Amino acid sequence: MLSLGTSKPTISSQKRHFVLVHGAGHGAWCWYKITTLLQSDGHNVTALDLMVSGINPHQIRDLKINSVLDYVQPLIDFMASLKPKERVILVGHSLGGLGMSVVMERFPEKISAAVFVTAFMPGPNLTYITIFEE
């Protein structure tokens, strides 16, 4: 819960693990201000570089055509590496919303909340696959 009654806004005293998912054309670097603020409040923060983004060593030619799964593989690998009872808060921007949707379907037990910040948000009739088919 966000508290605005103090000079510094804080999130509830329970420390959380935030996973920040960047959008297309960005990298983990785009979250540097949010990362700093959350960490200064004692939270654990993971900002990943998705495939062919930021300092990820893969090149665009390594991606299969229209393969969201290849693009978000670093996020899938990270979620798979979490301890069985560990739960995270996903925060994604733009194309990062598709990656969030993929891991929300695969790892629902590892996610306590998801925040879509002007992000793609597939639903029951609009999956990440149908977006590329259309």
C-alpha cells in the first residue's frame, strides 16, 4: 500500500521483490530511477535485459521471425529460477506486457501482482500469438 502522508512516499513495510520488464527498444537501464527508489526503500529489484536488448549478447538475427517467446526467454529463465515459494511483483512497459503475460500463464504461483504501465495486455480473446497473427 502506498503511503502519501509522509514526506517520502513508501510502499508497505513488507519488503517485496519487483521484476521490471522493459519495452521494445529499451533495456534494463530504462528502469534506473525506479530501481534506485525501490532499493532505497529496502525492496529487492530485478531489471532484466530481454533478448537482443540492453547488454544482452544476442543479435537480432538470433531471433526467429515474430518470436515473442525468444524475445522474452531471459524473463522466462529468471522466473523458472525463483525458489518454489518466492513471489514477485511484475512491472512491465510497452512490449514488456507481452512477456509478462507469457510468464503469468506459465508461473502463476510465483506472481503476487502484475502492473501494466502503458503495456500490451492480452486477454481471454487476445493472446500474444493472435497479436502477431493479426
